[in-house]
Amino acid sequence: MASICYYSLSPLPKLEGSPTPNGALPSFNRIPTSKHWRRSIASIPAPKCHATEQSSISLEEPMSIDDLRRFVNLNLGKWNGSFHQFDARGNLLHKISTKLAASSYGENELLSLIQTLYIKQPQSSISISEHDEEPEWAEYKIKETNMFTVDKYQQLGFFPDERAFSLRYQTAGMLETVLRQGVLGEDDTGEESPKNLKLPSHQPSIVCENCLYSQQADTRARAFHIMDPKGFIEMLLIFLEERGNGLSIPPLLENYEGSRDRITPFLGNWKGHSVTKRSGVYGATTTESDLVSFLQIDERGRLVQEITTTSSSSEVTTNMHWTGTISDNLVTFEGGYQMTLLPGGMYMGFPSNVAKSVAESKSFHLEFCWLEAPGRRQRLVRTYDVEGLAVSSTYFLETKS
């Protein structure tokens, strides 16, 4: 049975093939689009879905009413933010202003989270009035979250005390809408592949969201891995959002020039603690570990890391040694695990080839790290089995010593 016990800025340990439940990979259901807020959204082709039936097996331990309430409260409010699209090598492709309004209705097992995303549109090239400087915002309704959806479809891995969560998005439709409306706006002709715009695949293999909340301010970072049907990273997406009245300037990712500047904040000695929550079909257990890691660039320019982890329950200690190379903003480790270094003290980790992991009956991992302040970082790792079902989620909090 696959598990996560340790991770840092490194490749992940080779795991044996995980036993998987009988059932098909959940299909990607189209998220409905609402009536438009101020300006109609151009007709957008709906992503084609996998021709599979939704598994009837609950993928996570059923969420308690208390945890659902805490999850809803964590997301409530008006969020003013910015959306960033990167390619797999960390190059910024597009930056878009967004707003998100989250409210709730119902009580106890009928409690639901309602979210509406607003996307700032660029000025149309065929605008009638050249003096109309007020921005237009497109509206997109996100599927409700409740006791049914959170267990059945979204495969939520929630850490209420740490204020973090992982979930599986049912479609790339919302992300496609952000890009089309934020880049093309009224000039969108409805083409499936607009010129100069890279859209998520119409048939993605995985759309994973990892969300980390700031420990210093009322802000959060939501990171999306988009993997194409062949198992390769198609793009990396970040929402950086601040809760408030929505009138402040949207937070933006700071930009660091060059890969060496992006890797520098992660070098040195780190000590921390991790919490792993396994999915229901994998035992619905929670485990904790302490870890110490050291990351450096040696005289040959290679990235070298030593990791020591100790299980809190069994006191079993594991030592690991990893080496890797840096090319621009892409870190490649032995074993086929990669990290894309992003601005703002962030990186996102992923296997170089998911299809190969599946062929070898190995689970695979998607990681998001946010070094919000010097010497302090949070990380979230999501593990999947060879069927693409969530095995576990692991939260890390580490400080540089």
C-alpha cells in the first residue's frame, strides 16, 4: 500500500504498485456556466469527457459535518486575486486579474459552498467607445461543494488545523474560461485552439489543485497541475488571492530573474513536520513524521540533497540521498522527478512521465511548495495510484535552521 512519509525539494522515493479499488477513473464532468454578470461570455467548446462511468466507491473517508463546516468557513468571503499561467519550464505565459465571491447556504449535512469567479476582460479591439475605461468582468459559476460532491467527485484532502487542502478538479473548463476571457475577452471567436493561447487539454488525465493559506496574512495560493492524456505536464497555474473588500490591488507573484535566484531561497538546512492523510479506500489513516533535509549545489553544479525522516508513531528513521541538475527553472532529479521553480518563492513538482509510472505499476506524486517568508515554507503533496485515484495528501511545515 502506497504512502508518503517524506518529501522536500527532491525526487520522491520509488513506491511499489498500490492496490487499487475496482472501478473506473472518475470522469471529468462539465461545470455549468451561469447567467453572465455584466457581459456575455462567448460560446466556449466544452471539454470532451472520458467515456467512463463515475465510480460508486467513496475515495476519501466520509467528511464529518464539522470538517465540512470548517472547509466552507475557510473559503468564505470575497477574494481579490491574480491568475498566472506558466509552461512546464516556469515561463510566464499570461497574467489575469480575478475576483471570487464565496458564500454558503443550508445547515449540517445540507451545508453547501457556492463560489462565483469573475474574470477581468481585456479591452476589445472592436470596442465602440474608446473612452469607456471601466473594465468588464465575465462570470463563471463553480460547482457547489457539499457532503455529496466532496466525497464523491472532488476527492478532497483537507487539513483544517493547518489551513490547507488538495482536491481533484472535475474539468479543465473553469481554467479554460479564465484564459479565454482574461486574454481574448469579447474578441474570442470560439475556436478550439485560439492563436497565441495555450488552453488545457480537452481530455486531461489529471487536474489537481493544491491550496495553501498564508500564515502571515489573509491570503492564499491555489496551484493547479494540468497533465495531458499522455501523462506529461501541460501547464502550471497559480491563483494568488487576498480576502477582503475586493478594492485593493490584486497580489502578484514577485519575479526573480534566472533559475539560480529562484533556487537560492531553498538551499540550506531545513527541519519540519508532516501530516499524511490516506484516502478511505487506503485505510483512512493519519500519520505524522519529523524530517531534516539539507540542500546544496556542489562544485560540479549539481543539486544534492540529504533527507532524514522519523515516523512519530514507530520512531523508524529513513535516510535518503538525491542528486539532480538545473536547467533554467527546471530541476530534474535522478529517477524521473522534476520541479519547476516559479516566482514568489514557489515551486511545483511532478513526475517527468506519468505514463511510465503507470506502466511500471508505481504511484505518482504532485507537489506544491510556497516559501512565503524567508526561512519558512509550506508544502502539499498529493499521491495518486496507477488508476489516477487519490491515495493520500501530505502537508509539510518547515523552517530553515
